[in-house]
Amino acid sequence: MKTKVAIIGGGPSGLLLAQLLHVRGIDSVMLERKTKDYVLSRIRAGVLERGLLALLREAGVADRMEREGLPHDGTLISYGEEMFRIDFTARTGHAVMVYGQTEVTRDLYEAREKAGAVMEFNAEDVVVHDATSDAPSVTYRVAGQDRRIDCDFIAGCDGFHGVSRQTIPLDVRREYEKVYPFGWLGILSETPPVSDEIIYASSERGFALCSMRNKNLSRYYIQCDLSDKPEDWTDAAFWEELKRRIPAAQAATLVTGPSIEKSIAPLRSFVTEPMQWGRLFLCGDAAHIVPPTGAKGLNTAASDVHYLYNGLRQFYETGDRAGLDGYSEKALARVWKAERFSWWFSNLMHRYPAQSAFDLKIQQAEIAFLRDNGAAQQALAENYVGLPY
Ligand code: RFL
Ligand code: PHB
């Protein structure tokens, strides 16, 4: 098979890139290790920045999001019994949209299918060849058959456990990592959200997050031990623990119900540099991971897609390689700012196993400073709604 861009990975990064390229008449082939249903069964991000909204509009896949998404122009931060609000719109002039990653992915798959896209599922043993030559290719196997794609460029959109990043030789690649000593236990339940706005809760018992997908679908998380397993937590134990971590007034109105999904995610900060090697470009979780506290994972993947898409478009429309050559530098400049924000917000809100009494006092002082200081609220709001591309 021959195509302009071979895209490894059928998550949100790969799909969005493929659809944007399609709108500009640039063909691609997408390879996904799992099935479409498997990809759509993963419950992940819920908050979309304006930059991602603009890309979804440009890709022609924003209709359902505009109809069903919930615009949020602020968020709530609680610590113990106290709670305050950060007004995004007043501080930055922008809001965010609550609309699940699952729905974004579903809309993208629908558009790709309508466009007659070439997508290969259950693709095994994907290997990148000759990335530093002018004739790169990708080989893989589907249903026991060996296949090959010859292409101009390869987009590595295959997530943290993918093969693309590993293709870059160790003497070229540098990795930066921080692993946090806790995880997030998340549940999805068909209950009305406890609040119209997302609550980030810091408590003596650890962090909790009250989020949502729609008016009758709630997403809640609690900080848990890394050794915990989802099956260790009954629904009743989860709700009990959540209630103890949010203010009593919210706990009293929390509607509980059976969980329809329950999973644990470890928290990690990770960046690989550079994000390109020859004609191979890394996008999204293939190149970087953030702890979910600032809702930056999917949004940072989207900003990578923006830079790569524009670089490819410039190349195919004018022959100019400047956008492609500058991809890694541009993408990483924004990635590191999202990394810093996610790290800062995680540190601010979680309990650490080895936290001293002094550390705790500093954390409390910083939350009080955020509550009382307009400039601090503005800094949080600017990062949360998304730094400009
Ligand atoms: P994805 O979504 O991981 O998609 C990569 C795709 O590549 C496929 N793949 C391969 N395909 C072919 N060949 C191979 N060798 C392959 N290896 C892998 C995989 O099957 C997969 O379909 O990466 P992408 O597209 O870059 O999208 C990034 C986002 O998914 C991610 O940043 C966020 O979901 C992160 N994240 C969250 N972000 C938020 O902003 N808020 C959240 O609440 C939030 N929760 C989460 C998350 C990530 C999680 N992970 C990764 C475990 C919760 C979890 C559990
Ligand atoms: C979610 O709704 O899943 C969500 C919201 C905000 C975050 C992380 C996850 O910071």
C-alpha cells in the first residue's frame, strides 16, 4: 500500500490527525493494534480546551459536541469544609467544554468511516523502517498476513506503550520521568453530578475529584494507594470514601448508584525528546504523559496534532518543510508548560505518603493564597483553559 502519511495508533491523536489531513485532501492510512470497540471502551479524559474545540470544528466533527457538550466557565476547589470558585471566563475570557474523550473518539471514527478511510485494526508487530531516509515504510501483520505501507511521513500516535517512540535510537532520545506515589481510582455512574461544576477536593484523607459526562452521568475519582486493585473497592466503600473527602454540604446531596466502570490509573509525568526523528513524528501520549489533575493529557495531544497537521499541510501545499522541521521544538515548548501545570496542581491537591507537617502547612498556605489572590487564580485559569498554540 502507498500513502502520504502512515498513522500508527487509532486513539484520539491518530484519528484527529487523519481527519484534519483528509479535510485538506492529504491521504493517510491508520493502523490500530486493538479493535474500534476496544478503543471506545476506554473511559478517559472529560475536559476539552478551546484549542481542541477549534480543531474538532476544523475537522468537521464538532456538531454533536456543540449540541451535547457542557460549557464550563469555572471550577470549584475545596479543602476540608471550605470551597472557592475559579472563574475562567472572568479571568481569561475563555471557558472549557465537558465532553468525554470516548465521545470525541466516537465522532472521529464516524467521520473517518463516512470518508471511506483506510483503517487497519488488530494490526500486530508494527515496525517503522527507514525513518531517516526519504522513503520510510511501516510493516505489520493482520490476520496472519504480512503487509507494508510505503509513505512520505509516519505519525507515531500509538500512546505510551506504543512502538514509535522505541524506534528512536537511545543515543538520540532523552526521557524525563516522575512517578507519583499514588493512583486515581475512578468510577462512572448513571447518577446526576453532585455539582454543575467540577470539584477538585483536597482533604486530610487524600484528593478527590467530582466530574461528569452529562446531566445523568457522573465521573468521580479518589486518590488511592498504588497497590490497590479496583476489585478491592466495593461501590459502597468508594462512595463512603468520596463523601469523606468533599465538603459536608456536597456529601449530603451526592446521589450514589452502581458503578458502570471502575478502574485505577497510575499518575506519571513523562516527556521524551526530541519528538521527531527523520520522517517519524511523535504525537500525544506516545511522547508525553501528565498526571490527570489538570485535564491536560488529551488537550496536549491535540496541540501536537495541531503543529504536525499544519507542518504537513504547509509541506503539501507549498513544498516548504519549515513547519515539519520545527515540529519537535514547537510542540515541546507547549508540552513542558502543560507538564509544569499538571505537576504543580497535582502537588497542590494530593496527600503524599512522606509528607512532613511542614510540607502540609506549605500546601495549605498555597491553597489559601490561591483562594485569596486574583493573580494566582488567573494563572490557574489561563493554564486550565489552555495556553495558546
Ligand atoms: P491513546 O489514547 O493511548 O491512543 C493510542 C492508540 O494507539 C494504539 N496502539 C497501537 N496501534 C498500533 N500499533 C501499536 N504498536 C500500538 N500501540 C498502541 C492503542 O491501542 C491506542 O488505541 O493515545 P493518544 O491518541 O495520544 O491520546 C491521548 C489521550 O488518550 C490521553 O492523553 C488521555 O486520555 C490521558 N488521560 C486523561 N487525560 C485527561 O486529560 N483527563 C483524564 O481524565 C484522563 N484520564 C488518561 C486518563 C489516560 C489513561 N491511561 C493512558 C491509562 C485515564 C487513563 C486510564
Ligand atoms: C474527567 O472528567 O474525567 C476529568 C476531569 C478533570 C480532570 C481529570 C479528569 O482534571
